[in-house]
Amino acid sequence: MGYSGYMVASSLGHTQIPCIIINEKRKELSNKLGFKSPRLATGSDKFMPIYKIIIPKEFKWVKKEKVDKCIEYFKQNGCFDKPVIIKDNGLCIDGFSRLLAAKRLNLHKVAVKIA
């Protein structure tokens, strides 16, 4: 199975994938598995790759329960309830729990709002 198939299946919560998919386009595979493309959260400006978001040194870790709640919301709605708030330079100023949830969901990008 290709990387895109793995990412779709893992975002759906599958830990074991009992098949091999050959020559399947990412969009076709997503449609077959019933995976919806991530939607922009209300108030978002755009999607941004997670690797471009800078976490400040003084960042304080959030509780696991808060991150789990964000993950559950994403699985039910296809997006987070709010965007991650960043500055022009990519510095994250709010939405740390959503950012951590996105990383745990193996998402490559998140909805952001530039403050």
C-alpha cells in the first residue's frame, strides 16, 4: 500500500490494513474509504503545513484529555472547531491542543488564522 493509502486508513483509526492497493489515486482511494477532505474551521484563513508552524519555547503542554477531545471532534466533523492562531511568521499563539491533535491524527496541514 502506498503512503497516501496508509495516511487515509490511519486517519480513519485503522491500525491494521488487510489489503494491498495498487495504482490507486489518492482522491479515488479517499472516496472509496469514505474519507472526506479536511474542511476549514469557521474563521480560518487557510491551510498551513504543520511543519511550518513554530511552537514557542515557553509552550506549556496541554492535558491529554483536551487533545483527545479535539481528536474526537475532528473524527465526527471532519475539521476542528476553531483554527490554530498564528502570527505572520508562523509562530503559534493559540490552539496548541488542536495542533497536537493534528499531529496525532497524522495530518499534514491544519486550518490557521493569522492574527
